[in-house]
Amino acid sequence: MADRTVADLVVERLRAWRVPRAFGYPGAALDPLLAALDDAGGDPAFVPARHEETAAFMATGHAKFTGGIGVCLATQGPSAVHLLNGLYDAKLDSKPVVAIIGEDVSGPLGGAHEEIGLSRLFGDVCNQFVRYGRTPDQVPALLDQAFRTAAATRSPTCVVLPRALQVTPVPDRLPPTAGVITATPGEPLARVLPHDADLDAAASLLSAGQRVAVLVGQGAHGAAGEVVALADRLGAGVATSLLGKPVLDERLPFHTGVLGEVGTTAAAQLMGGCDTLLLVGTNDPWTDWFPLPGQVRTIQIDIDGRRIGARYPVDVPLVGDAGETLRALLARVPERRHTQWRGMVESAVDRWRVVAADRAAAPAEPLNPQLVLRELSARLPRRAAVAVDVGSVVYWYARHLDLPPGVQARLCGTLGSMGCALPYAVAAKLAWSDQPVLALLGDGAMQLNGLAELITVAHHWTEWRDPRLVVLVLNNRDQSGVGGGRTPGDRRPDVPYAGWARLLGLHGVRVDRPDLVGAAWDEVLAADRPSVLEAVVDPAVPLDVPEPALADLRGLMTDGDAARRVRDRVIQAGAIAAEDLV
């Protein structure tokens, strides 16, 4: 029997931290660890991606969908460099990921690879923890600390393991200094609740508000019931950040939708008319759509105190877990339904839904992309997971895809990196092989890495209990960028995306007629294997960015005629009562 090595020890620690799989790209400096993973019989499994960047996106996607800690593997030099984009996604969206880097500087190219210093390379993206393994007895504690730090700080960490260390024999029993696990992935390390005095101040402010708005972010996952209960008690309207879109049932009559550039006019009007704002677990960067400074009194709930007031002035900061904090507020806030304000909010929502339906039904050549997402909305499986890429598809997802309770959706919200959706979808499908998964992306993202990662899908799909992984490609042949101007060089080379899927043994459907969109969705959602739905859409369909409510007043307060025009327009839109603007 072969000697037990440090590589075997790494596998044991991954298993102890309940890591189901690690994503990566093979390389000589990782060979001992990959051999140990192979000997582990799939516990944990190694999932090879077509590129290190997509491996890092898969690890981040695993963390986003499952709440566990993602793991990605690479070697030094260019392989390690390629991980950075996916790791920055984890850092900016606050997700725990551990990167394990194999290093081999013994060969003739060792010196060249050493020129990319790994401590400096990962020093920013993994600024909470970057460490080298030097001796076998260090490795258990080193890995435990990397996982513990990733979980506690909700950020990526990095461990570098030299190849020579990976092959070093270790005894069956390590000395006590080797460390023990003191935390488990996905579980909070402590109960975090604000001080009573701060809760009392927040409750007083909320109770005094006449027109309360609640902006919900991804930090409110698991607290939907508390958000709705507090909103009902106050007669408040609700909007979400882009990352917070899956938190609440979007069919609620007072749910105005996503706020910001990709969002709805109803959400902008909610912000324009409120006098009190409650921010729950959000770090939304689209502050141009927030209320005007001085318009509102603001409470912010976040488990990370560093984010309090980082985007918008805050009157009462509440550092704590969203669910715990909202329950404490519910015990302090009396029933004060403001029916007039709630009625105005619901009217704005009704108007927006009519506008959204009209936009999706508008003619386009050949297809309106809004129609494609709206047809999916009526057919979205109730246990689905949805991965969304960057580009115009985000606008259509934010406005036209209603997410019922139980449907998870994730995207690269803060970094905004193209090419995330298909790696995310692979991670979600490997985690939940019995559930349908959808990836929504444009042709740019599909050409960037999606065509290659379909090979990964083709390699794994026969192992899945439910074979449905549907990749929607909005093919508009346009590479000018979202909101960019058109130039003669902006036409992207056309690719037979559905045909490529069929070459790989998957299912492929191409649709370019509006009357066939529904049937196309029915076909791919009923297929006995993963599918690509290629929708040929019109690049000229306008994005229709909502106007920030009352934003005009920032520069027009001295211009009486202009100010009156803004005032009249806002009153007509129903965002705010006339007497409130006097």
C-alpha cells in the first residue's frame, strides 16, 4: 500500500469540511493532489473545467447557490492568474471560496513562474488569508484556517502547496499541533443582533414614517417572511436590488421590482416618493435611483458593519443578521398601516406591469428579447435554479422574469463580469442533479467561454437524475456593449449555437419567430438531455433605463419652469401626492 501523503491529507480535510467537489484545471504542480482526489472515489470529486477562469466561476457559483464554501484548484503562473476574475466575483459579492494553488519551481521553467509572486498576485482578492504550506504538520491547521476565514469573512482565501510538499509522506496520526476544525461551512459563527437601544431607535423611526420603502438585498435571503410582515405592518412598498431579486415573491402587489438602471419605473417611483427608507442586506451600487439626500430617514441592516453607510447616509445603523434583526423590529413596531401610501405603491406596480407587457409585445426584427424572457416566466419550473450573465440579458431578466418562491437565481452582480452564467449553471446542476437549471446569456458570453463549457455539460449530463440544463442564448450579433453606440465593426460573427449543442450530443433549438417562442421553451424544458435555445433577437430593442425619480430636481431647483415640469410629471406618474411636494 502506498504511503499516505500530504495530498491525501488535503483530501481528508476537504472531506471533513464537507466539500462535495473542487473545480479546476489540471497541471503538473497539482498532479499529486489530483491523483489523491481520483483515489477518493468522488468524495470529494474533481470537476475539470475548460479554463481556470470558469473553474473559479464554478466555485463561486457553488457558494452562491448552495451557501457552502466553493473550492477551486490551479497551478502557479498563468493558471493562477486566470483564477482572479472568478475570485473577485466571490470577493465583491461576499461569497466564501478557497483557492488551492499548486507550485512547482524545481524544473527549468520554475524561475519564470516564480516571477509571478503568488502572495502579491492574490494579496488583494484574497486579502483576508494567503498562506504557503511548508511542512506536513502545518497543512491541516492551514486548510482549517483558510476555510474558517472564508466562512467568517464571506470572502475568498488562498493556500499555496508546493508539489514537493504534496508528495511528502505523513504518519497516520499527526501531532496535536496539526489543528482541528472548529466551524462548519455555511453556518454562522455566532448570533449577530443589534443593541436594544439601536433597535428601539429604528422602530421609532419606522413608526413615525408616513411613506415607508424597503429595499431588499441578497443579505435578506431566508428572511422573506419577516420582510413581508414588517412591510404589511407599516403599509410599506418594497423594491429589491438586482442581487436581492430572488428573495421575495415578485407577484406581491406592493413589490415594485428591481431598483436601478436595469430595474422598473415603479421601483424608481417608490424611492422618489418615500419619506423613510429601510435597507435590508443590500450593498446596491445604483445610488442614483435612491431618494434625494435629505428626503428620507434611513435605517440599514447588514451583518457586516463595514457596509453600513457605505452607499447612502444612514440615521440608524443596525449591525446584525437580517432575519434576527427584523424579528426584533417586529416585536417593537406597532401596527400602523398607511393605506393611502400602500395604494399609491400598488397603483404604480399595476401601471408598470402594463408597460412591461406592452414592451414585450412590441414588434421587433426578428424577435423581441423581452418576449423571450416573458414566455419563460409563465413556464419557469417551480424548483429551478437560474444563472444570469452580464449584458442586455440582465435588463430583460430583471424586468420580465418573475421568480416564484423556491426558485433561486444568481448572477455576477457587483463585479459584472461576462461569462459567469454557464459556469454557475454547471455548479448548480452538479449540486442539485434532480432539479432543472437554466442559464440565461447573450451570444457574447456564449462565445467568450460558453461554447467550451458546453463540453463540460456534455461530459457530465448522463449522471444527472433530471437531465434538464437549458442554456438560453440571446443571439443579437451585436458587440457594441450595453448602451453603447453602433459602429460598422459592431457585428459579432454569427455562430450556430443550437447546432453546436447537437454536435455535442445535446439538444438544440433555434427560434426566430415570435409565435414559436412559447413552443420552443416547451420543447427544451421537456427534453431528455441538456438543451441550447438559440433565440435570434433584435439588437435595436431599447433598454429603456428608468428615469431616477426626482433626480431632475438636483440641478433644477433654481429654474422655476423646469422644476414645475418635473413636479407635474411626478404627480401624474402617481409617485407622490401633490401636497407632499408643496
